[in-house]
Amino acid sequence: CTSHAIAGAAGNGHFDVAQWLHANRFEGCRSFAMDVTASHGHLQILQWLYIEYPRFSCSSAFLPCVAGNNHKHVLQWLHEAKGFPLDLRTLEAAITDGHFELVQWILNKTSEQQLETQLTSFHVAKAARSGHFEMTKWLVQDLGLWSQRALVNAAMAGNLELVAWLHGTGRPSDIIDGDSLFEIGKNYPLDFVKWLLDHKITAPHLAATQKHLFELFTHEPKTVSERFGVVTPLASSVSKGKWFEWDLHTKEAPSWMRAFTRLTLSAAPAAASSIDWMPMVAAQRNDLPILKLLAEGKHSEVFTKQTMRAILAYTKAGDMLEWFQQNCTPPWKFADAEMVEWATKFKQHNVLLSLFAMEGLLRPSRDHAFGTVVHTACRHGHADMLQWAYDNFDTIFGPSSSSSSLLSASGQCDVFFWSVAPWREYLLDAATYGQLDVVQWIYDNGSSSILELICSSDFRQTLANTAMMNGQLMVLQWVYEQQPFWELQEKHELLGSVTQASLQEAMNSKYVDVLQWYLEQQQLHCVAINYLAPTFQDRIKNFVASELCGFLPMTGIAFVLPPPSILVGCGAHGFSDGHAFTKLG
């Protein structure tokens, strides 16, 4: 033990431990033990220490601590029994911590000193910062003191009752700035922020939000001094003097910040005018109300290419893009293929209709936009979007256009629909991405020329090779099994038309299911594959056999591990005639 042992025991109220240490140890204690004991209000222990260690005494510097902790009984004993003076520092501590009764007692005990005459506006600000209503009211109303900082301090303390009372006095007060308002929003209910904004006692801006985003959202390393509590951003985290601007799109604002931003912009739409990235962040987070408020505040970055791209890249909100279009001047300023592709990808019918309904959209632009709609729908498997384009053909090409009117009158819209776009390329794209629904829709609804294209031997072979190269088994099976157009002989020709390059690409990408299906069809129909080099034939069979030994396909895809008897029966070509793998149930 050291001399601090008794100080620790006495300061924490452990009287029996302090007595035992005094009786059984020789280290003794110092005046610090008395100071700590007095600060924590243990009067009985303090009196015992004075008896056992008469050469020591409390330090007068600790009296403010006793007053700050509202230990009136200790303060009274020290003052009356030990003669400690009650000075201005002790009174200030009691005022700061809101101990109104203790303040009145100190003033009564020191009436001849007239300590209240030494109080200033500083003490009003201190009492308000601690949120002590009764204390602040006494200083202002009874002593006639005032601090312009009092209202701001009361708001920072979260005491709405005190703020309302100070505001009601009608005395001049400092305006709550944006930094202070941000701290209030972070620490207290947003109803408090709304009250401050409604009563116009704040000058809101969102620069504080920008400044604090580093602390709130960054996951980058920080240099931290635990001793002083200072957090310093690394140089790499700062971009052109703005906190973390380049990485804002990866961060999620807490719900209170969204509500805070909306409140602030509702009260002062121009509050974010100095923050260039605010519209982009609102667009990325699908926050249309904030974007509208920024537009009301005439923010210069709302209707820009960057904001539009943020909408396209980070959200499916068709209502946001539609609003953006309707309020952008001119409306086709940012209407391009990227917007059409986005609206088709996410099935935003209203956006597409508003795009095609714009005046001044010339026929070449409409043709290009229509091609983009169809191509995107084919790539993403949106057969319903193809049906939508078919049903809204008049809107897409303009109901008032001469060509559309003539076609509608003559019933030739269907023919024109299938002649505008390069359907061959779109079908191959659909096969590449395995969009069988799209292929089937085109097959079911296509014009006679489209059906003729699909049923042609050359195109079927191209379609089959495309499906093989990209591992699209369902499309490959569809091409092979169509009836009544393709008879058995044509099926044999189709199998024989699969190129070595397609098979090699399937092996490189380990598309085991399509290769297995191909070999099964060869064996089932006894179709020779002599057009392939014997060594390449062996490679295909051995590749499939080796992959199936350790291949765990998804439910419904061919086979799981083959029986040992079949593996033993695998010859030079990978399979023994007459054996078949066990299929999934």
C-alpha cells in the first residue's frame, strides 16, 4: 500500500477499510485524503481523519468541488468548524451546477461580503449552459443580469423550457448558428430543432453537416490522442478541403440526419447552397423531398448531369427521375440513351412515356430510343417490357406523326414494329444471357419475317452455338426441341453444326451441363461427331467425366456423383456404352 490507500478508501466511503489501514499499516495519509473525502460528501470519515491526522487539513482549493457536488453539510462543517471562507469561486461552482438552495445559503452566510454584486453575465451563461432553469431565472430576474449567449447555451443544454423563457423576455440574444444547431439535432429530439426553426432564433446552414460527416461516417483509420481526445483526419481522407466528399455515396446517413436535413431545408431552402454535393447525395439516397427542397432553394447543382447520373446509378426511383425531367429546363436537356436504358432496365413505364411524349423529339431520336428499349429488354429478360413497347407503339413514335398515323390507319403497325429494330442481334443477345422468356415472346409474337429468321437453318445454328458458348442450357434445349418446324433430320444437322470453337469455350468456362446434354443427345440419336477431331472428342468426354466426379450441380441440373460401376466402366472415350448416370429425383 501507499499513502493513497487511505485516500481511496475514505474518498469512496469505505470507513471500515480506512480504519483498518490506519490501525495496521504505517503509510499514513496526506491532505489529499481529506480533500477527496470532502468532495464526495463523507462527513463522518472527514471528521475522523481530522482527529487521527491533526497535522493535515483540507485545501481551500477543494471547496468549489464540495459546492459543485452539493454537499452542503460538509461545506457547512468546514466553514463553521474549521473556518474555511466561502468565496466567489465556491459560489460560482454552486451556480454552474444548478444548486439553487446551496447558492442562497452561501449568500446568506456571506451577506457582509455581498458576493452577488460580483456576479456577471458570465455566470448567467454558465448557468444556462448547464440547463438550470431556476438558477438562470434568478440571475436574470432577481439580479438583473443578462448574457446574449444565454439562449444559445440553454439550447445546447437541451432545455426547451429555459429557451422559451429566455426568448420570451425579449432581450437581445445571439442567433443559434449552424454548427450549434447540428449538435442540438445530434443530441436531442428533432422536435426541439423544429421549435427553434419555427421561432426563427437560428441561422441554419448545412456546412456543419459536411464538417461532421467525417466523424459520423468514415471507416478510415484516425490518429487519436486518448489523453486529449483529439481526432485528426489523415491527409488521404481530405479531398480539396472538403470532408470525405469522394466517398459519400458509400455511406448511409442515420435517420436523424435525414430528418434534420429536411427540417433545415424546409425552414431555410438556401441553407445548403454552399454544399455542392448535397443534391448528388440526396439523389443517391433516393430522398426526393430533400431534392425538392434544394430545388426550391435554387441550388445550382440540382439539375445537372451529375445528379441525373446519381439517380440512374443508385436508385430505382422512377418518381424521382420523372420529377427531375418535368422540372428540368429544357425537359430534354439530359434525355439520352442512358436514361432510356435505365428506365427500361427497372421497368419505369411512366419515365419512358414522359420521354417519348416530349415535344421536339425527332424521328431518328425516336428510332434510336425504341432500339434502346428493345435491346435493353432483351438483355435483361424483360418480356413484359417488349409487350409494353408493342402496346405503346403509337406513343413511342408519336401519335401525331404522319408515319404513325398512316400505319395505324392501314393496320401496318405490327409490320413496322418488327422492321424497325435489328431483331437478329437482339435475339442473339437474349441467347447470350439466357433470356428464354424473351426468345419465346419473340417467337410467339413475331411477324412472318421474324419467324422465317428463327426457323432458318443458318440462324438456328448460330443461336445454338451462342447458347453453347455461354452455357445457356435452357436456350440450347429450346432451339433443339422446337416443333413442328424442325424435324429429326434437322435436329441431327443442328447437333452436327455445333462448332469446335463453341465446345472449347464451354469447356474453358466449365459449362458441364451443356456439354453433358450435347453428349447425351449425340448418344441418344446416334449422331456421329466425326467432324470433330478424335482427340478433341476424347477431351470433351474425359472433361465431362472428370467434372462429374466432383461436380455438385443445382437441383434439377442433370446428375450428382455417378455410381462407381460407371466410373469403372469409363473407357478411353469417357463412357461405356449402355451405362447412364443416376439422375436427380
